[in-house]
Amino acid sequence: MSTLAALARLRAARQGRAEPLCRVRHHHLTDEPLVLVVLNLSGEATAPLACMAGTRRDEAVTLTVPQPRNRDLRQEFYRELAAVVLAHIARCEDDRQELPATRTRPAQPICTDAPQLVVANRPTADYLRLMGRATRFQRPGEDGGDQAVAHLGQWLTFFTERAEYPGSSLLLTLTEQLTAHWATGQSRLEDANLAKLLAWIDPPDGLDGARAALAAENPVDFPPAGPATDPTFDEVELQPAMQAYDEAVAAGDEEAARQAAARLRQAVAGQLAPTWQRIWDGLELLRAIPEAAGCLRRWEDDRLRFTAMSQHIRDGGPPQPIHDRAVDAAIRLASLERAQQLFDDQRALDDPFVLAERRTTGEAFGGVVVDRDLEHLGQSPTGRPVRRPRFTVRTEDPPPYDTTRTLASPRHPGKTVRICQVTPDGPQAHLILLELVSGMGNRKELPPDVVPDIGETVCYTPVPSWRGSPKYPAAEETPWTHGGPPSQPGDVPQPEEP
């Protein structure tokens, strides 16, 4: 936790209301996201009990499983869920356009929009991953397999894997989105409770955040957001209804079984509905925050990934493997690290609150221009002399720990500079000599606003840039210990005898 985030939490605790951490919203929100509220049967790894789904607050579809331990009933639930999810995805698959070529990639088709899933919390997103793993390997005609269910599993796996990429908006967990934009006066563990989190951000009239959050601990009025259920609900309502259904099925009484299933459906719907309403309340709070400029580029990348996955499934591509090979895992980890750095840099340029936080850690700095040299000449890569104006900034921020990266100011992101020298100036200040490297145009004389004036206050942060991926060996050159093929079929190296 940074110094500013800790200060915001202290202020929230003192004032009784959440404090904003961001000036803009850094994730894209579609007009009609698909909201999913899922419940699982306690004591079972992947035994879905119910799901409420829909793209509008007043148009929810409730799916229930009267006996989640019954494999056939679970399969029927997956078919119904696949119909909802795949219909939402199909709305975005066919409307495509041509993305122009760039220096790094050729022209390619891209869907004009992409589906977006919204869940209440991180455990629900993790549960969707388990559901994807449980369904994506089904094959039609084999042991009750269904093609639509297999496609559902592939898509759930895609969305949950994509959610790990910083800045991706294909699958959003509401608690993480809200805590990224507001600091509360409670612990991070308590922030994972959607009802308590919303109580701090938007408390009811007459209550402050602390008292509203305390009232939100009542599981009767504020059921868990899932996928786990409340133990009291399990004992008092769920277990008797499920037992009545089992007894009716065992006795062959179809009417009694239908009535028991209806009672269970009503009881479970009472657990889903409050969370459903709170998710839409949270989305309204997020929509009220202006969207950051960098969201457009990140959403384009999401649309590219969605387009590629859509084509993969249409071409009959295989499901994602259970485990990545060693090289694939290394590539994925490197990609996640680059995406995190790119996202952090973009947020700092888009959001003054994020920029201020980076200044406390030495990732960015701000200060006053104390000197400048407009006539300084440098050398191009070919040795030709070129104009490279320099100016000096005096700062009391921690000195930048990485002096090799190109920097930019949020006011003028196209005018980039590099650090030439950092020298102490007293016990707590530093002088940073900067050289302008781009944004000067082609004029023989510098435009008047290219170099900041003496006495002007400036801030600089690293320019967002996508670092090149490390080179990995080809599959045939990868050792068998890291997923590569053995030297001969069936020839797996054995340890030497002592």
C-alpha cells in the first residue's frame, strides 16, 4: 500500500465515507454487460446450485439445480447457461471491420464490439474458471457431452484467463473495480465483501460508512455475493428443500418433485437477488466516473483477442490445455509483466491521482524548471549534429530509480525527454537534467512552447511502451524436461546409475 493510499484510508475512516483514489475510470464498460451471480453447493468443488444472468437490471434469468450432486441435472444447467452466454457472445461475433496495418502488424479483421462479463468478486471469477475446466473437454455423443456446453467451457476459460491481464475489460470483478477507485476505512479483507464495500462508498441516508458496513454483516438482509452460500441458509432453507426433492424423486412423485424444485428455486432466488441489485448499483457508480483516454486502446486489444478466439472456435480449434508447457507458461508470464508495466504507465499519464502516487515511490517526479539550454546540440544515430534542448528541474520527490526510460508529461505526452543527469541539491532535493528527444517538429527554430519556461511546474512519468518479448527456443529445441519432445518416440531420458 502506498503512502497516499494509506492516507486516503485514514481520511475515509475519519470522515465515515470512502475517499476517491482515481480521477478517471481505467476500464471500459459496455452498454450491456452480461452480469453473472453464481452460487455453488457447499462442500463440493464444482457443483453449481444457481445462477442469475442478464444484461439489464430488470431482465434477469434465474437458473437453478435442485440437486447439484446429480450429474444429469448439472449438465442441464450447463446447457441453459450456455444458451444465455453464447447468445450474448454471438451478438458481437459477426459485425467486423478491417483494422489498418501498422509498423508492427498487418491489417486484420476485428469485431466492432466485444462481450463483457461482470461478476461480484474474485472468488466468482475463479469459480467460472473451474466451470470452464469442467465443461470445455466435452465431446458430442460421448458420455452425454454437448457441443454448446463445450463451447461455453472454452469461452469461460478464455474470459477468466484474459481477466488476469492488467487493463483487460472482458471480465470485470466489481469489488476489484470499486477498490481501485475508492479507499474505505476498513481492511482489504472487508473490502472483498461487496455489500460492505458499497456501504462505505454510498451509505444510506442517516448512516456513515462504518455503521452502514456493520449493518451489511447481517447475512439475512445481505446474503453472500457467492459462490459460497450462508451456512444458516444452507441449514434452514436449502437442505430441507433439497431433501424434499430427493424424497419425491425416490418415490417417483413427479408433482411433488416439481413443487420441491419450485420451493428451492424461490429460496435460492432470494439469495441471488440482493447481490444482483448491488452489482448494478456498483456499475452505476463506475459509469459516473469519466473513462480514461487509454481505455480505447486497451479495449481494441480486447476486441482483437476476442476476434481471434471466436475464429478459433468456429474453425473447430481444440480446447485450452489443463496445464501450460514450460515455455508457454514463461511466455504468458512475460506477457503479463509487460502488460502490467504498460497499464501502470498509461494510468499515470491519464490520471493525476495515479501520477501523484507514483511520485512518492520514485517512478515519477515533479518540480520546478530552474534552468534551460535551447541551443544544445546532440548527435543522431548516424553522428549528425541535431538540436537537443535541455532543461533542469529541481524536485523534492524521491529521485527516479530508473534513469534509462523515456519520460513524458501528462500535459504534453508527445514531447518526450530523457534523463541526462541527477545531482543532489541539499538534503532533500535533486536537480534532474532532461533532454528533449521528440516533439520538436521539423522547424529550424523551436516552437515557443516546446521547452517549459523557467519557474514552470512540471511532472514527468515513463512513456507507455510495449517491451519486446524474450526469445524462447522452438518446440523441437526445447528439452524434454520443459515440455519438448524426447529425442526419439518413447525415449524418455532416465537418471544415470550411481
